[in-house]
Amino acid sequence: MSLIQSIKSVLAPPHRAALPFLALTGGLTVLGRATPWRMTRLVGNLALGGFGFCLYFFRDPKRFPPARTDLALAPADGRVVSVELATPPASLGMGSEPVWRVATFLSVLNVHINRIPAAGTVTKIAYHAGQFLNASLDKASDLNERNELRLTLEDGRHMAVVQIAGLIARRIVCYVEEGSAVEPGDRFGLIRFGSRTDLYLPPGVTPLVSTGQTMVGGETVIAHL
């Protein structure tokens, strides 16, 4: 990502999910700083910091997916913490054959909008309550609170995206429903505040990324389909 793109990303307008937080911190800022009392002014200053953090955390920059349709794109910004063969979530009905799984960890500094990796239809969604372990750990894929999506590609193959809550994240948001037709780069949800997103590729598809690589959701190519 170029310097100009990085600046545009930081200054991007917030996602609509930020509105309740901005209203709360903004209101406290105005009330606190409008009074002469020292304690309320301190609260107002702290609220102002919270307002700035919410603007940054919920930023929603535009992304420009590649024109090719035979690609699997990164479903989230962040750092790849594992690339390994793994069995897809049983609740999605994708069989027991291990496929390549690319796990991306999102810190509180990353853009937290989740994006669709390839064109297709959402054919299964499964939510699981769970723990809130550090999302960078491998066992987070099975133990943490998570939301699983099965995406059926236009050629009939399946891939999966799993939103995983983390140590700080306590809220998974998903905007698509079963039967939704989606395109590469479409926004489908977010996770507050720090999380992980796993991408399970179709059988026989090999990832092109490696552990430690930085992902740009909706733009970085994970694999050729």
C-alpha cells in the first residue's frame, strides 16, 4: 500500500456501526467540556480521546478488487498468522477433507471491515458462542466465539470465511444472510475490537501468501481459483 493510500485509509469516513459510539463519546465530550468543574472537564477530555479512537477504529476505506474473477481475495486487513491444512467447520457441511486455511489476525489498529473473497452465494451461516482467547492462537479457530459463512462459488465449489472474536473483541457483526448473492470485495461484516478472520479455500486450491504477510481486505490476492 502506497503512502497516499495509507493516508486515505486513516482518514476514511467511519462505518455506520460507529454511530452509537460516536454519539456517546461526542455527547460526553460536549457536556464535560462545557462545564466549569474540573472533574467533568476531565471526563470530557477522556471522551474526546474515545471519540477520536472510534473514528479511527471504525474507518471504512474504499477498496478496489482486481478485475479478474478467478481469484480469492483477503477477507480482512491484518497479518497472516498461519497458513496450513485444516478441516473446514463441521457445521458448514463442507466435508472432512483438509483444505488450505489462511488465518489473518486483526489488531486494534487494523481496518475491521470484513469483505467477501470471491463471487458467489452465501449458502450457510453458523454462529457459535465461545471463549475470548487471544485470536492469534491456533485454538481460537475452534474455541472462540465465531461466525461461519459458507460461500458457494459460481462453478459450484465451496469456500468458507470465519469471523472469530478475540481477547478484546466481544461483538461479531454480519450483514449478509443465507441466499445473499455477493461479489468480491463486498462488505459483509466486522468484529469489534481486535479479532481474526479465517479463509478456507476450495479443495485443490493452494494459497499464494505466507505467514507474516500483511493483508489488505478486498484487494490482496490469497489464491488463484
